Amino acid sequence: MYTPVRDDEITGSVRYLDEQLSAIRAAAFGLTEEQAASHPCRSALSIGGIIKHVTDGMRGTVDRLNGVEAAAFDEATLARYQQGFVIGEGETTAGVIADFDELRPVYLAALSALDPGAEILEDPSPWFGIFDRRPANARYAVSHQVEEMARHAGHADIIREQIDGISVPALVMTLEGVPANQFFAPYQPQPGTIGVDWVVGAPTS
């Protein structure tokens, strides 16, 4: 949890963003690969697919901040974007999480280095009818990242509760080592599930 503290603007925004990433990752904690790829709600979203999409989003943000211009949004790009929500042939959620973990500190460092008032160019958003790059400031970009990641954290929370009734905040608190209290009991993952080794003392076989 991001507890009350007097951080500067960019530090506070990035720490809130990191909190959303912790929730998204924790949503897979204790699931089997089959459960992580399932979509128990009416949409096609899965926990694994959300983590994969968020990883793609982090990668795109780092590229953009490093001056890499996005590819033209044609049919092939759209197809790749849609596949970014799916755990495909030969992929696993555990493997996607490894990619997520590798990219996460790079993404957060890139955002932390921004001056909130600095001028940037935002990529086109053809789904909103915006086909050109448009000027904005870094404050806009970081706020948009918080919005996006918070939305996906909410998606992941709902999907996880549909799978086994476990709330993502309880999973986050377990992973953060919060002791049991009158409001919370730490989650115990089953052997052989995703993240069983994320908590010290959890069974591994």
C-alpha cells in the first residue's frame, strides 16, 4: 500500500502507478495456468491476458519516451494488439509474468525521470478518431498511465473474484507480508500454482 507521505508530484504519481501494477500481478497469485487463461466473465478477458496486455503497454510507453515512433495502426497492427490480450500457443502466464517483472522497473524509472511540465508528443489514438501525434505534457502522460493501469487492475480483481472468490487486495496484502488481523487473513496458495514461491514459507510441492 502507498501509505500517506509528502512525496513530490512525479514520485506520488509513479508510486500510485506501481501500486496498480502490484495488484495486476497479484491477481495471478495462486491460480493454475488453466485458471489464469480462463475468462469467467462475459468478455474474453483473462488474468494472463491482462498481464500480457499491460506488459505490452509498459513496453510501448518506454519506447515512446525514448523517441521510438509507433507503427502505423493498420490491420496487422490491430491484429497484434488484439493478440496482446491472449495467452497464445506456447505461452504461459508464468512466462508473461517474467516479462512483466523484467520490464516493470524500466517502465517506472522512465516515468520517474520525467518533468511533469515537459512537452511530449502522444501517439495517435485511432479508436478515438485521432490519427496524428499530438502535443501534451508529461503530467498528462503519467496521469493517463495511472488511469489505464487502475482500469486493468479493476478488471483483474473482478475476474479473480469470479474464479475463486478471492479479492486482489487480500492477495496484495499477503504478498506484502501483512500479518493477519480482524479484517484480513493471509491467502494460502496451493502447491504447484502460479506464484507459490512468491511468499516466504509457502508450500512449493
